[in-house]
Amino acid sequence: MYATAWHNGGPPREPAGYGLKFAKVDRDRHFVSDWENIILELEGAEPTTVTLSAAFWRSCSELRSADVGQWLLAADVAPWARGSPPGVVVTELEGNRFSARILKRKGLGR
């Protein structure tokens, strides 16, 4: 599935203000409401456990995590230009375990 990087509008270098935003249809299809958290294998980084907040199931389909923020900052894709968050491919592995890979934008060929 496809997600976009998310930021809460706080200080751009503060990892805790970042996460991944999912379409509600993907949230409902790939996440189980009984789960309290998921394990996210971040490409090139250590796996992290991300808590699924009550708001995740209501109106805010973002996974919020300082580890995800650190990952985005280390990959030099955060902060981003307004309205241009990087895309992230999230793959369901098994149970509540997922992998995440940042989509690198390609420049135009000459």
C-alpha cells in the first residue's frame, strides 16, 4: 500500500512530529482494530513498534512516531517543500508486522 510522510507542523528537525499517513480505505483493509501497535521495519533502520492511537481509528489515519521521523530525517527526505511529502511503500508482512520503503523521486532525463 502507499502512504505519505506526515508532519504535525511543529519544529521541522524534531523527529517526534513525523509519521505516515494512510488512506482510510487502506487503514481499514490492512490494519486490525484489536491491535494496540504495529511493528514497522524501516528500510535501512532498526524495526520500531508504533502505537495505534484511538484517533488512528476515528479521523486521523496517521501513524505517529519519533522513530519514523528520525528515519525520514536521516534519509534526507524531511523536511519537505510545502505540499510535497515523500511517498512511502508499506508492505504487509505477517500479522501486525509491516515494512516501509521511501519512494525516491527521479529527476527528468535529458
